Amino acid sequence: MKHLSHASVSSSPPLVRSFYERETVNVAKELLGKILVRSFRSTVLQGIIVETEAYGGEEDPASHAYRGPTERNQVMYGPPGHAYVYFTYGMHYCLNVKTGPNGQAGAVLIRALQPASGIDRMKKVRGTERIKDLTNGPAKLTQAFDVTRDLNGHDLTTGRRLFIADNADPGKFEIASSSRIGVRAGTDRLWRFFIRGNQFVSKQ
């Protein structure tokens, strides 16, 4: 199974705003192999992004923006490169990144990571020794990385607290796609992207 090198720990600066200010589907694909970085207390947590989902604006029936702007989805309409964190099923947080230009809704859900550093801290928070189960799902990774509504609207381009960095050596991998998981509308859109064969993907 495809397993990216754990040596892919980033010292790179955060991705710039122009990276996010593009078409949402393209950003969702190009986030694969990038590194999510979380500074938490005295620990730096890092994970390689191995699965994403793209969500459009009011034309996408699976998007939070389908019915237009609300208090909940306001980050989706704001400037690109900000974190959109929401609470779901009364128990889980999900981490998205705002994509596209200011005023146009769009976001990419970070669905799964391959742990790269701070793994002992992730195990403690998640209550498991199984590395495979630490971040192989959107709710698992937010728990492991201590991502809550406190980070909703956070600017990912500042390099503080939470950001996404380039991967100096991501290696070669194949991108696969499928329908988005857990949605009843927009199932014809193959907007879930993942690294084929990677064991940390939530569902193969």
C-alpha cells in the first residue's frame, strides 16, 4: 500500500494566499501531499494530507453554501486561505480551507492525514496506539490536532497555530477520485480526491 515517507516533516513556510484563491476542485487535488502543521502548546504536530473533498457554492447541493450566506458558513464567502471549522452530528469538528476569490463560496474538506510528527501526542489525545487510526478521517484528525471552533476563520497563511506547508519531497503518487462521502446530494460529482493505496485514507 502507498505509504509516504515519515521523513516528510516540513520546515517550509505556509502556502501563500494565491494558492487557495483558485478553483476549488484544483485546490483539493493539489493539497494532496502537502503538510498540515499545528503548533499546540510545546508540540508541533504534522501530517501529510492524503484525502480531500471539494465543495462549491450555491450551485453545489452538497455544500453548506447551497442556500446562500448564513452565520455558520460566512467563512466560505470570505477571503481565501482561512480555516472553516464546523461542528457536526453534535460531537465532531471538521476542518476545511476556504478556496476561490473573496465573496465567492468554496471550501475543501481535509478528510485524512498521514501522521508525520508529534505522533506520541496524537496517540495520547486519540486514546489509541494504532497509528493507522490516528488521523484517517475528518473527525479523527481534528481531535488529534486539537482543531476546534476556536480556529474557525483562522488565517492559514500566517504560519501561526495552524497552517499548510509545501512538502519538499512528497514522492510520486497517484490521485484517485470518487463521490463525496456521507452526502445525499451532488453524488454525481467525483470531488473526493485521495492518494491511491495510502493506508491512512479513510475509505479505499
